Amino acid sequence: MKFVDEVRIQAKAGDGGKGAVSFRREKYIDRGGPNGGDGGNGGSVIFVGDPQLTTLLDYRYQQHHHARNGEGGMGNDCNGRASDDLILRVPVGTLIRDDDTGELLADMDHEGQRVVVCKGGRGGLGNMNFATSTRQTPRFAQDGTPGEQRMLRLELKLLADVGLLGFPNAGKSTLISRVSRARPKIANYPFTTLVPNLGMVQYKDGLSFVMADIPGLIEGASEGVGLGLQFLRHVERCKVLVHLLDMSAEGEGRDPLRDFDVLNAELKKYSAELAHKPQVVAANKLDLPEAQARLEPLTKALRKRGLSVFPISCATGAGMPQLMDAVAEVLFTGRTDKLQVEPPPKPARVEKKAPAKKAPAKKAPAKKAVVKAAVKAAVKKVVAKAPAKKAPAKKAAAKKAASKRARRS
């Protein structure tokens, strides 16, 4: 079956039936009055989510969908018949948008969901509804209202719990065929997978989840290069992404670490929300010698970023149980302990101490100042040691003689 995930269709609801203009005409009954019935309602266009469908292929070749109009009213108080609604079944996960405005009308995310996108017209009233005491013979009736008409764009986003990402020929189809009953096309050339594949993975203790394998992505996928832009929408609903790295990739510029960075850059350009989803990094094709040689450098490089790597081989099945355990833990518990590792500690920086500034040497005092200070100090010492001076002897004798004369007189 051809996989179609985007179509444009025209949907139109039915118009309401016209009301009837009729009068009662019976023998022996004079002036029977109006008896025109009402018109019936037109059918609406209703979308229903159907889990049995996986593609929009039916709407690719039939693009015009019109519901029936309501029947017109009749005489003898007979109303017209309302038309049945037009039921359009679409796969679960389909987005319904107004193609003219881009408005999201509905997201069919669960089984049995019903959404009315075009409402049917209402039937008109017959002339029996307009009879009054002053207007006993109304000769008019209402027309039915037209039904809604829209150009719709249907986009299918697969409902899967786990999405597989990787460059072309990375081994995604082999992985999904090993863990589920899906049987996608597998070959040794790029872009083997042209449509998404779904597989039911039966895990331990009765738990199960849906895994989606989308076509390989390349650089520039967010801008429409390759098949990326066409199928990136199918992993937007996934809760966990498995990033599959081709460890034996050959070609110019191909390196597992570069592939990892390129693909994450494309996810970020397409949707910031998609880029922040939990990723389980798996290194595939380790059954080949050249792949084993690249494993250690890749593990060291991602360990510096705090990410753990799960070495596997989809061809031999080596490492698959550990990978599924990590996926199931994130999916069912929300814990990401197994996806992250503690990065090695960064070497401490040795800060060089600036040399201590020497205190400026005190300038020696000038020679003249030193000499003056020394002279002053010597004079003070001499003055302190010198004895007190005695008065001359002549003055002392004169004083004594004066004192004696004073006594005699």
C-alpha cells in the first residue's frame, strides 16, 4: 500500500431544505389555512479517528466530499427529511487544518474521536409557521441556510512512543525488524526506507511500546533536503528518540561524532521541542573491525558532554537488551539516569600570584640635617652635666658689710 501522509481536500456540508407554501384543500372544509411543512437540515461533515487506517491514500484520489442537502417541506404539515452526516475516517494522529488560514481545527489523537468540521445548513420554515390572526394566508416560506464549505489540509503524524533517527543506511530498519514483527525493506544502499514503518515491541512483564522507523536524514533535512522535511513530523509525537550512529560509515567527511552533531542541529532547526526530547545514543555495526576502532574516541568525546553510548550490533543482536532496557526506563518511568554519565572533572587552574610589591626604601636624611641634629644633642648633654655657677666673692663681701651696717644703726 502506498504511504500518503499529506493531502488537500474540499469538504462541503449539505444545504438546508426549503420550507413549503401550501394550503389545505379538502371537500367541505372552507378556508383550511396554510399547511406547508419545514425543510430538513443538511448533513454535516464529520471526521472520525480510525486505528485500522495507516495512510491518507483514499483522499489523494477523491478530493471533493459533499454531504447531502436536506429535503424540502411538503403540504399537509409534512416536514422534509434531514440528510445523514458524511463520515470521513482518517488514521489516528491526523491533523486537520484550514488550508486558507492555516488554523488547526482538530488533532485526531485517539480512537473514535469525532470532530465536526463543516456544519450542515438549517432547514427553512414552511408557511404554516407564519399564520397569525391578522395574516391567515401567508404565501411565503423560508429558504434553507447553506452548509459550511472549507478547503482542508490533512497531515498525518504517526503515533509512536519511540522514534529511530540516523543517517541513511545506519541500520534503523534492521533494528526495528529485530525487536518487533515489522518487516521493512533492508538493503545495503542509502535511502532503502522511503516510508515510515511501525513496529510493536513486546518488552518484559507484559509491557509494550510502538517504535517508528523513518527514512534516513541528511544535512539540510530541516530545509527540505532529501526526505527529512517530509518525514520529520512523524517523530514529533515520540517520547523517546533512539539516535543510531553508523560506526563504519565511509565517505568524505563522514565521522560518527560529526553525524551526531549534524543530525541534532537539523532537529533543532526543525523544532526546538523535538531537539530537547530524550535521546538514547546507540553505536551500531560493532561487528565490523573498523567500527570497533572508532568506538573509544566517540565514547570519550560524548562522555565529556555527559552522554553515555550503547554499543550494539543490529546484525548479530549484541547489546540489544541493554539498549531496550534504557529505552523502556525512560519511556515508562521518565528517568534518564542511564542516558547520562558524569563528565570527567576539569583540571583546576593554577593561578599565578602576583609578586609582592616591595615597600619603598626610606630616603636617608640630608647631611646638613644630620649634622645639626648631632650638634643639638651634644649641647643638651653638656648643659645637663654642667654645675650651677657660683656668685663672685666681691659681691658676697659687699652684701655682708651692708647687712652689718644696718644692724649697728
